Amino acid sequence: MRTLQWRAALAALLGGLALPAGAATGYYLVNVYSDPGQWTLDYKYWNAKSSVGPPVGSPELGVGYGVNSRWYTELYGVTQQDAAQGTQMLSMNWQNDVLLTQGEYPFDLAIHTDVGQYRNRQREGYALEWGPALQTEWWRTQFNANLFFQRDYRTRQGGPTQLAYQWQVRQHWRPLFNFGLQGFGELGRWDHWAARDQQSHRAGPAIFGTLRLGRQFVKYEAAYLFGSNATFSARTFTMRLQLGF
């Protein structure tokens, strides 16, 4: 009986963590500034340990390109790891971030889009994520606030458009080491938020840094988030490593 309960809880957790395909932005802040004319090898990874079962992880690998100072595009694949099913392919995604303003106002505004195609037996179809991303700075402190709409199409589990958010406070200290806070969450339907105990909210400390060697660069960020994933209490480690050339 206990085994069945554990499997049911794990299935619910996996289902909540994996959806939609664009939900990777529930663990990584979308930064809409690009390095014009440069390619980027982008590796991302998160691992969540919930109160109901073993850890769940998700490695991602992508290739991005700074088309110009206002447009960044990336193609990446998402996999998922868990004790029950091992590592499996989840989706292929195409992300585009376009700056609409760049210095004309006290804040910069961009539009983020992410189109994903599921590559998993349990899920078929497509996912779309889009929404505004804002950034401003005060002295050496950077502030970000993003609001994204997410929806599945042509899937058995497809439903209404969901609303997710991101925020970040980042203190610029040294190029190799910045520090701050990050927060992420899912609120339910965009036009009718879920009850508080059905929402997901995560926040915690984060570190960042950049090493430049001529035109090449290495960027890193990592965060440890406390809160809830798919309504389950969880602690999540996230990291991102970008190699530019």
C-alpha cells in the first residue's frame, strides 16, 4: 500500500514538474540581452527534492545565437531524470527574445516566446509560452520582472492558458561574482488564479558571474530555491553554464 502511495505521489510530482514544455522558465530567469554575432553553447540543469519522493532532475542543452543587440534565439532539448523511469527525452524547444526598448526609458521591455514540441510517449503535441520581460537598474542593483502565459496544444492533457512569473534582484559586485535573489511561480489559469494551496512559489539566493577572454566568454549562474513545486513542498537546485564563441 505504501508503495502504491509513493508511486502515485511521484507520478503527480512528475506530471506537475514537467508541464508545460516551456516550464523550464520556472527554474531559470529569462535574460533578454544578447551578445550580437556570437554563438552560445547553453547547458542548464535543475534538481528538485520534494517532500513526497526521490529527487527529480532535468538537464537541458541548447545552441543560441545573438542575431543583433535586440534579438536572441536558441534551439534546445529538454530531458527528465527520475528513479522510476531513468533519463528520457521530454521536448525540443525554440526560444526567441526580442527587445522592444533599449535605453529609451528607465526600464527595458522585451517579448519572450518559447515554442516546444513534446518528444515523450506520455505527452504529444506542442506548447507555447510568451509574455513580457522587464529589466531596470538602480546604481549597481539590477531588477527583473517577467510574466509569461503558457499553454499546451494538441495534447490529451491540454487545457486553458496558465500564468507564470519570474523575478530577480542582482547586485553587480565583480564581473566574476555577483549575488542576489531569484523567485519563480505558477498561479494557475491566467484569468482565474488557482487557490493558494494549488499554486507554486519558489525563491532563494543566487550567484552569477562572467569571464571574458577576447570574444569568448563563460557565464554561470546558480540558485537554491525554497518553496513548492507542483503544490508539493520542495527544495530545488538550479544552474546554468553558457560558453560563448
